[in-house]
Amino acid sequence: MLQTRPGHRYARLMSVGGYRGSRVVDNAEMCTMIDSSDEWIRQRTGIVERRWATDDETPLSMSVAAARKAIERAGLVPDQISAIIVSTVSHFKQTPSLACEVAAELGCPAPAAFDISAACAGFSYGVGLAEGMIRSGSSDYVLVIGVEVLSRLTDFDDRSTAFLFSDGAGAVVVGPSDVPGIGPTVWGSDPKATKVIEIGDWKQLTTAGETPYIHMDGRTVFLWATTFIADKTKEALALAGLAPDELDVFIPHQANNRITDSMLRHLKLPESVVVSRDIVHMGNSSAASVPLGMEALLESGEATSGQTALIIGFGAGLVFSGQVVTLP
């Protein structure tokens, strides 16, 4: 009979770390690149400014910076990391994975290392995978990173999307726990909507020396997020055994403040729940948006360690993923 490896009973987020692109681009500067206005951008999205990477800031350098913070805050050293999961759509080569490059930079001896492509839901996908790895016994400490440099994939001739995107990395260490720290993951996809958000053919990189751009049907995404995804947030909360008035913090993917407002109405969360609005000064950083929002709330004192937080990500695929977690 096959043997299985005994795992840990539960898993939890031990720490979070982030890194934001160092170039601050406010709406006034943005409107020198596109035909728009500060008022229009604020009303449509809530964005006041966004963070872009400079030429010397890469997915690797930002990932490593965020990871070092998370590992140190967890009270660990790189030698103790047994697996690395990186979610990104902007690592511009097929292999080796960005996770393997992060492992080399950090000096981790021999971790499992792989990338996933789940767009703006990728961080939550990674948390769900890490929780299963720890409970199955295949890993003890898993580093989960969401990182993007979306400014390099932005079509500045498309005034409907050009002002949205930003660059950064967020990382958490997921480790064993004696009590539940990560609720059931609610995830899935809509295979009929694969063309709603997409990045062009990567063959452009070699045939024309150009970077493919992000294309998005914003109206379809807005309707999907404010109806179907709002229902999935309810499901994640229910599976975690919590009523809306028992939740402390809500950290949705930072896509659009109007989407967040609609979700709040749908969930009927009490005013006491702290809501992440990191998009205002960060923009949409896709896979990095949830961990960056989490770090910002903890560093500002708006949220505190031990509180329950509902996280949800949704994006190209169309894919979604969410769960309730105890904040590190």
C-alpha cells in the first residue's frame, strides 16, 4: 500500500511584504499621455496616482524585495522556505520560471518553485495552493508572490485602459498553524469569456521587437465583477463559517473603486469592516494588488494582526479566487 506523508493540521499567513514601483505617476501626468482628465479618472475608478517601475526595477528585483520583507517578518531565513509560488503575467520569458530565479536570488537551497498564470486572481490561487501543500505535508513554509509590471504592457492609445495599470510585488509566507488560519478557497473560471481580457501574441517580442498590450472589455468585466463575483464573495464568507458582521477586513482585488462599492452593497457588510482602497494611490497591479493592499492596511494600523479578512481576486481568463484569512 502506498504511504502518504503526514501534514500539518492547519495553515496560516505568517507575514506579508510588499514593493511598489518607485515612479509615482499622478493623473495630471497621465493626462499628458492620453486624452482624459483627472476628474474623469477619479469618477470612473477612484485612482489618483499609480506606481510604475523604473528601468532598473524588474519582476525579479521587486519579487525579491517583497519576499525578503515577508521572510524576515515571519522570523525565518531563506533556507527554511520549502516552496515558492509566483503569480505573474509579465515575466517575459517562458523558462526558467520567475520562481526559480527568485529562489536563486534569495539563496534558498532547493525549494519547489513554479509560476502560475491566473492574472488578478493569482495571489489567492497561490494562497489556496500553499494551504493545501502545508496540510498535505509536502511543504512547511511556502512563499507566495504576486508581481506585475503592467506599465510595460499598457497600450497608451487605448484611453479606456491606459490609466489603470501599475507595477509592484506582494509576498506572504504561509506556514503551519495549530488553529485554522486560511478558510476554504472558492475559485473557478468562465471559459466562455477567455477573450474579455487578454494580452496580445508574444510572437511580437521576436518578430517586431514590440511588447504585446493588454486589451479589455471593461463593461463586461464590470458587470461580471459586480454580479457573479459578488456572489462568490458571499460563498467564501459562508464556507469560512462567518456572518458579515463577524468579518473585520475586506481586501478585494484593486480593479475599480466602483466595483468595490458594489460588492459592499451586495455583501451588506457593516460599516465597521475595514475596506482596502489601495487603488487610489497604487492603481491596478493585478496579482500584486491584494497582498499590497493587505500590507498597507497593516502598516497604517487600519487593520491588525489576528483579524479576519476576506480576500478576492478576479481577472483575465476569466478567473476568480477568494478565501477568508487571519491577518498575519
